Amino acid sequence: MNNIISIRGAVTAQNTEDGIRNAAVRLIDKIYFKNGLTDGDVVNIIVTVTDDITAFSPARAIRESGHSVPLVSAVEPNTEGGIKHCIRVMVTATSQNKPYHVYLGGARALRLDLTATYAIALDGPSGAGKSTVAKLVAKALKITYLDTGALYRALGLVCLKNGVDVNDGGAVEKCIKDVDVNIVYRDGVQSVIADGEDVSSEIRTPEVSMAASAVSAIPYVRQKLLGLQRGIAEKSSVILDGRDIGTVVLPQAEFKFFLTATAEERARRRFDELTAKGQVTTYEDVYNDVVMRDLNDSTRAIAPLKRAFDALEINSDNMSAEEVADYIYSTVNGDLL
């Protein structure tokens, strides 16, 4: 059942026709996208501007961009010490979702409770290059990278070392119940620690990859790691990669992306990575692992792999990791500035 919700947003703009037009349309487009709205869902939009927005009407810009909803426009009284060149909106709409408020550019200072830190959710299938891209983005934005897949791999490795059937939920829970798994950073390098042992190298084999896929479908495992991931995200700006970051782990993440590629391309990349490390395998075996992992991840009952409705999809078949990272960086940085 849909409810009436009110969504607030604000953006700063240069006091030129193009500056105001671009800012107003960008704000409304993001509000619609992050809240899954169409004009049919919107009751009305109220637009207010500071008295130094004089070059053009933001409400007119919204109308001319194609929106046919009722619009109300007003000028705010001058407030000493207030943010200058600011456009604010309140969108009233019907929705099943909780309102997602949007503050862009200098207007982020209006709601530091929402914008002081931010999270980037990077989801996608196995072998899409999420970890490589996430590391590049984290370095460019100077934020923390949390490799969530490595946590599941670590628990999968523990089960394998103890001869536990990774498809037996009860046995897995018993095996990992008291296991302390964490990610630490030493001289800027991420290390995965399981019960005090650095397992960063051991968790990158195809066998562990399949074990991680199996244990990640177990509710106890997901619950064990959920609090850890959210706790890290609450303390600082982060980028997390995985299968369900944008849908389950951090559904309110400010930025969401879904990175994908064909199974053939992902298998080729993974095969090249493994052979470069000296591991003996065949392309056919790696491809079969990728296909099986996709099936396991997308059909599991708990938090299956899927794109969040408000995630931007990126197909990287013809893109390098650097090109994907540049796209994400530009998208995020554009909203921060």
C-alpha cells in the first residue's frame, strides 16, 4: 500500500540561467531516481530559492525539462549566515518506500546528519572487477574501501580447513560461531584476518570462491557480518563491494552502482588473474565456476544478487577498471561539489 511521503532536497547553484537550470533539474532527477518516482507518483513540488537566485526560475527549469506536476515557487526571506545561492524543494508523492532526501553541493551543509559521511555501494556478479574498481575509487576519493567479499571468503576458508560441508547451515554456524574475522589496514594495504591469522592470499582461490558463495547464503553468516559492515560504514565515508550492499547491507547508501560484464569476459579476466599468480587452471574450469557462482548468487533465498532499483548499472565489457573507476568518481564527486 502506498503512503503519502514528503521528500526534501537542496542544491547550490551559480546565479546564471544555465547554472540554475542545470542545478534544479539535476536535483529533481536525483530525487526521482533515488525514490523510484515518476510524475504519476508526485502530488506536487514546492520550490523555494534564496533571494540571490535571480537569473532564472528553478520551477520553470523543472517544467521545461518535461515534468507536468503541480509546481509552487517562492522566494525565501533573507537569513543572516544562511547558505547562499540555494534552491530547495519539497516533493510530495505516493510511495511504498521511505523518503530519501537529497542534498547536493554546498547544500550538503544543511543536513550534516545525512551528509557528513557517505557510502558507495558497488554490487555485481563474481569477476566483474568490483574489488579492483573499488580500490581505485577509494584512493581517488580518499575514503575507506571495505572488501565485503573477503569477509565471506575468510569464513568459507575456515570451513574448508575444518572439513565442514559449506552447504550445511548448522555445521557452518557451529564452525564459525566463535571465529573472529575482520579487515585491518597496514600502511594503506588491506589485510583479512581470521582468528589472528592473515589469510589475504589464501582466500583468492576458485575453491574458496565457491565456498564463499555457499556460506553467504546461510542466514547466520550474513547476520554475523552485517553488523560489522554497517559499523564501519557509520564511522567514515566508505565504498563497499559485494552482492547485496545496495539492497540489504546499506539500502540507504547515497551512491549505488551495479557493475556487470558477460560471463565469458569475467571468466577471461579471472583466468588471467589466476595464471599471473602461478595457479594452474583452465579457462573452461574458471568459466564453469563463474556460471555456477552466478546461479548460486542469484537464486539463493537470502539476499540474492540483484540490482537495487536506484543503482546505476555499468557494463564493463569494453571498459577498463580505470575507466569504470573514473565514471564512478565523476558521478560521486559531481554531487559532493
